[in-house]
Amino acid sequence: MSQATLSVRIDSNDKYLFEEFCKAAGLNISVAVNMFVKAVIREQRLPFAVKGDPFYSEENMERLRKALAEVKAGHYSTHELIEVD
């Protein structure tokens, strides 16, 4: 089986933290990435859930549109912030 090189760019702190995880797990980065690739190929999906930010869901966008319409119509109240210890 021939070998190929894969190059990716990641945040330097993320790389450091990933290296530390790999060391603690008894792996190196190459082995960990190969495990990820093999899992994707075998399962034909990412081995974890990928979700969008719920803030941008249609349900929340509709709520924000309604709230904005209320504010524009002058239907809102203000209050003082209360600090909680």
C-alpha cells in the first residue's frame, strides 16, 4: 500500500492541545488522523454529530423577527440589570 502526505492548517494552540491528547492516549498525530480517516471511510459519515448553530435555526430567526417587529412598533419595556452574586 502506498503512502501519501496530507497537509492541513489548524490553530497552533489546537495543534498543541491535540498533540497533548494524542500523547496521553499513547498515539501520535499521524495515527490519530489515520484512525479518523478510516472511521469516515468505514462508516461513510463523520464519526460525530455535526450541527448548525441553533441561534440561526428558522424557529429562532422567526422569534427574533417577531421581537424586532414589536420593538419597531414601540411595544417594549426597559428594566435595570440586577447583579447576582
